[in-house]
Amino acid sequence: MNSIEQQIKETLQQIPFSDNGGNVLDAEVVYSLELSGETANVMLVIGKEYQSIREETIKKIEAGLKTVDGISDVTMKVVGSKSEIETQQKQNAGANPAPPEQANYLQEYENVILIASGKGGVGKSTVAINLALALKEMGKKVSVLDADVYGPSIPIMLGKRNEPLQVVGQQVKPLNQYGIDFMSVGNMVKEDQALIWRGPMAHQVIQQMLRDAAWPGGDYMIIDLPPGTGDVQLSVAQMTEATGAVIVCTPQDVALLDARKAIAMFNKVNIPVLGMIENMSAFVCPKCGAETPIFAKGGTERESTDQNIAYIGGIPIEMDIRLGSDNGDPIVHASPNSASAKVFKEIAVRLDQIVTEAN
Ligand code: ADP
């Protein structure tokens, strides 16, 4: 059976809207959808120009959602434009500011570590997965949550691309690979669809992966955040009591500048920054062993000193690291005795020390 999110998306995508082949999801008719037990609370936006198909569309959405396993009731609110909702939200906020939703999911884990980066493409997911495997090698029980809903890459890195998540009872069951339990939006939707999550839906999917998932618990939950300082970071910060964040960065100034913003964001939401890791630190020639600092090695360490944050370690840029990630067998698992796997293991030991000192 598909996950509840996937069933909802597939159902909504089958409901037509407009005459050019669109559907209610892509046409943004469904502004938000929130599950409360078995009730789906839906907010729809249907403009005046669609008056002729308004009632029919509402009925189809209600009937469609009721066919989804786990939904028995649907409540609907229909407005004429997005700005109506925004005005209403602003008025509500002014009159009675809503407290941010606070929850404390993942309590079954000793430590919840957020892996973050200022920029995309710096190797955050590569570091998250190899770090998780290195902690597992140390005898820790480790799970990984891929919270990068806009570009989930953990399923590819763990060789579990296109493997759907299963729903058991009301809970989504994490997948397991190389001894790591993990969950990703990449296993909920088709790969080319992951990018369409909008703010409220991204929040919901994170909430469901935290709240409605049968996580086994253990020593470490490693959460791979999207790059930057967006809504998902705040959702995760609000819904977990994270032990702390680790910032992955390449050494050059542009990446460091964005990393500084990520650090400022964690400070704002009171999540300790446990340390920084420099990825793609230097290129070591596999033929002659000469080291070339492609991105100017050492920038992250200097930045961490400036910010009074621990420097956890530096990872070289290396063909085998890329191949491991891209081929679904990360280097710490594929070549545990390689020089790079050893670097990841040293970083895992250092992080474990930092976490023990912080607890
Ligand atoms: P992010 O999560 O920051 O977007 P990824 O972990 O997806 O970045 O890495 C982006 C690309 O860079 C991937 O193809 C990955 O295999 C590669 N990569 C990451 N770290 C290294 C490294 N140290 N050496 C070589 N390739 C790397």
C-alpha cells in the first residue's frame, strides 16, 4: 500500500480542473490539507471564474479523499482567492497571535542531530549518510530522516530508489538499508514530483514523518535538512527537541557566507550548533598523492574558530566518495578501510564526544 501522502497526491492529481488538462493539485485549488486523526481538513481556493465547476469540484475532492485509506471524514473551507486566506491569517495573527506549534517527536532517540548547510550541493547528504554509517560502525543504533523534501537524495545514496514506504495500521514504516532505518519523501512520491511541495504541504509531510512513523528509536536520529534557512528547518526545530545541528560547508567564501546565515538561524531557534565539517576540503591525486586545495582548504576551520564553534573535521574531494553516493553504496559501507571512510569515522567519533559532553 502507498503512504497516505502519496495516496492523497495521486487522488488529487486525478481530479480534473480547467480545460487544459490540469488537476486540482497542480492548479493549486487545494491550498492546504491537514490530517487530524481520520479527518482531512481541507482549504480550497476556487476563483469566481470557475463558478460553473465549483460544486462539482468540491464534491469530487471530498469523495476522492474519502477513498484514501486512513481518511474517513473531510471538512472543507472554500474561498475565492489566496489573498483572502492571507488577509484572514494576518487579521487572526494581529488579534490573537498563534503560538508556533510545539511538539516533541522522536523522543525514542537519545540524540537528534540536524545536518544543515547554507548552500545546496556542498555534500550535506553525503556527509549525513556516511556519518550515520560510521556511527553505526561504532555500535550505535542509528536512523536517518531525509527532511530535504525539495531534493531528497537519501534513497539514491542508500540504493533504495523507487522503493515505496509501507503503511502498517496508521503508521508509516521506515525502510532499512545497511543497518540504518530511514525515511524520505523520495520514497513517497515519484522522483520528478518531489519538487512540487509547497510550504504548508512540506510542513505536513515533515510532521507525518515525525509523528506518524514507526521509528524504532536508538542512539542517533540523523536528520538531513534542506539547504538554507527555510520553513522545513523551522518545522523540524518546532517539532523535535534536537540535540544540535552540524553545519556542512565547502571552504570557499560564498559557501561560508551562507553557512553563517544557517548558524544565525539555529541560534535564533535555540538549537546548539555542535560543530562544522568542511567537505571537499582538498583533492588528493589518486596517482601521485599530491594534495590540491580546489576550494581553498581551511576556510571552514577558520570560520568555526571565528564563530566559537567546534571544527569537527575535513573530508577530501574524491571520486570514490561521489561514486559511493551516486551508486547507492556510500564509501563508509562500500570501502570501510579506505582513507576517506576513516576520515568519516574520525568525524563520527569526534561528534559522539561532542554530543556526550553536551548531554
Ligand atoms: P547536498 O546534500 O549538499 O546537496 P550531496 O551530498 O547531494 O550535496 O552532494 C552533491 C554531489 O557531490 C553528489 O554527486 C555527491 O556524490 C558529490 N560529493 C559530495 N561530497 C563529495 C566528496 N567529498 N567528494 C566527491 N564528491 C562528493
